[in-house]
Amino acid sequence: MSNVPAVPPERLPALLAAMPKAELHIHVEGSLEPELIFQLARRNGVRLPYASVEELRRAYAFSNLQSFLDIYYAGASVLLREQDFYDMAWAYLQRAQADNVLRAEIFFDPQTHTARGVPMETVIHGLHRACQDAKQLGVDAELILCFLRHLSEEEAFDTLEQALPLRDRFIGVGLDSSELGHPPEKFARVFAKCRQQGLHLVAHAGEEGPPAYVWSALDVLKVERIDHGVQSAQDPALMKRLADEHIPLTVCPLSNLKLRVFPKLEQHNLRELLDAGLVATVNSDDPAYFGGYVNANFLETFAATGLDAQHAYRLARNSFEGSFADASAKKKYLERLDAAFAAA
């Protein structure tokens, strides 16, 4: 759509909520709401270090990435059976449908579960079954297996070996968890093996880590997409490369605010990334912990930064173009996006 209609400010929130979009940066374990954590804890006989849903929700006050990860792993302790993984993914997918997400590329962290003795098959079968059932919601959902970067590359290789018999159940691999002190090149060999397997490659880089991590994610890991990437703005040469090569960035504004990457949402650099011609997108990251699913990220960021309907269209279009959907699916998504804006 070459001419995005001007939309009065008072009508912009409704358009942001209604427009079709893809979500490319969502950790399914980070969509685990306190209510479901307690429900699964009761079902599985797991004792939690919190007395109530309210006490757990109050604990969602983080000062940095590591303090978030500590509580994130505690929440995951309730996930033991295939049905638990299904229920978690299904709850997220219903939220995605409500936010007019047509495609979700969902991260999962198998090492968080296999370390507790949960079999890889249990994790992947439960999540995959929910993705299959999401077709009835009108959501195309696929899985991306993430390696935990604070663990060794050898452990990542072990995880890959366990997962490869289920290769048809996931479309790619990523790299997440504690960024600082764990540069992408630590995982060069395992990513090379994943590339040989025909898997899509993404990695978290430039969230808390420096622009150098984004360079090495591109040059050493050879990723197709950068997750977060907001620190790229510190490096003009990197910004030019990201724009020239149309490398998508999966930006997560409310996550960046909650983890103090930006002190205020008004200071977020999403507009700067778009103005520089980058394929930036808006995503929710760990929405149960960071204060909102994808529509909340759009609504609050637009309210804080003054972005307009032109930006909204670009961000939604970027999300579809930056996805790993096939060409015919992308065409279908973009037609629906254009129709939504034509009707605005």
C-alpha cells in the first residue's frame, strides 16, 4: 500500500488493535500467567515459593535481565507433562488471536525443562499440538528452539541431538537468556550444524549487549533475523548494513522498559530504527512478566512516542515480510493488512 490513509489520533488505537500482524519474538514460557502457574502447580503437586497469585505477580519487579530470568525459571518448574506445555501454548495462542496475530513464530527453551528431567518429546509434542490446533483460531503458529546462552555450546549440541528426531516440529533455532558475557561466537559450531540441517537461524543480540554482538550474530552465526537489536543505533555502520541487507529486528518495547534498557518508553528508539530504514517489528517477548501482549506493546509505544498510522503499517508489514512464512502465505497476510488500512 503506497498511500497509507491519515488516521486521526483518536482512531489510531483501534487501528493498532485491529490491524493484522505477526509476532516474531515471543517466549512461550514467558507467556505463563500467574493464574496458570498456580493451576499447573496444583495439578502436578509442585510447591511454589509464593503463597498466592497476587504475591507472585508482585514479585514481577525486575531491575535487569538476570533478576527476571531467576523468577522466569522458577515459574517454569510447574511444566512437567505434555498437557502442561499444550495448555501454556494454547493460552498464548488465544491471546494472539485476540490481538489479531495471523502468524506467531514461538520461541521455546527446552534446556529449561530437560534439566529438570522432562523429556524433549514431552516439550515439543505439547507445544506442537497447540500450534496445530491454532489453525482453528486462524493463527499460523510455528516453533523456534532456543539454546540458553549461559550454558555451554556442548550442552547446546546435546539439545540439538535430542531435538533432531522431531525436526519436522520446529522451523528454526535461536539464542536467548543472559546476553552479557556470552557473545554469539560462543555458539558458532552448533549454529553451523543447524544451518546444515536447513533450520532458520535467529539470535538475541544488542539488547543489553553491545553492537559488536549484532555484528558477530550476522557474520559468525549467519542469522537471518536479530532479536532485539536496539543497541545497533550506537553504530552507524551497523545501522546501514541492517538497512541495506533488510535484516529484520524483533523489537520488544515493553520488555525494554521493564528491564531498564530504556528508562522511559518515550525514550525508546523504535522511531529512529524505522527512520533509518530498518525492518523493525513490534513484539511482546515475555508478556506475562513484562506488562503486555503484542497489542499492548503497540498501544503504549505509540502513545509514548507519537508514532502514527504510517509507522503502524510499516511495522505490521515488516512483521509479515520478516517472518519465515512461505511466499503465498505472506501474500495472503499482506492483502489482509492492506484491506484493514483501506477500511481505516
